[in-house]
Amino acid sequence: MADHGEAMCRQVDGRMTRVFELFGKRWTGLIVATLMPGPVHFADLRRAIPGISERMLSDRLMELASTGLVVREVDAGPPLRVSYRLTEAGLAMEPALKELGRWAETYLADGGQCPERFRK
């Protein structure tokens, strides 16, 4: 019988755990991707992401702000408008998001399923 001591067990990388605790939540990646080109007002952000509720958008934006990826800015009115923009840390996600987009184009082109030729 093989020795399966603690040293032999695979451990999930702590960095990856932190990334997926945040980006594994529904809508988070889409919000960051939508903010990538520049600041967006709340209402425009909601329209840009079909299916997200105002409450969910607000919750995710607060979470992204608390992690330091997004900044909330209140525009002087009238009317009073709130916009959101990515911080330097948020903008640093761009290469990773672009790479994920390229990966999806190659491997998830068939409606979210990997084409048969890539299933090995």
C-alpha cells in the first residue's frame, strides 16, 4: 500500500484560493470587465450586464471596493450620480481577463462546451 502522508497530498495554492473567493462569485468578473475601459455610472453598469439585479450589483461593487479593486465616486449634481472606476489593482487584471477571453474563444466556442477535439 502506498504511503499517502501529509506531504504527498496536493494543497490548493493560497493565492488561487483568494482569487476564486472573489472572482468565483457570479457577476464579479463581468463587472470588472465592464469597468476596464473607464468609469461607468451605476445605471449604465446595470444595463451593460443583463440579468444582474440592482441589489446584486450594489453588493458586488461594495465587495470590490472593500478589496481595493474599485472606487466609488459621487458626481456633483443635479442630478446626483454615482460612478465606479477600477483602481490600479483592478486595472492590473486586464491581461488576465483578456487571456481568459482568448481561452474561452478557443475552448468554449460551442455554447460553453469544449469542442470534442479538445476533450482528451
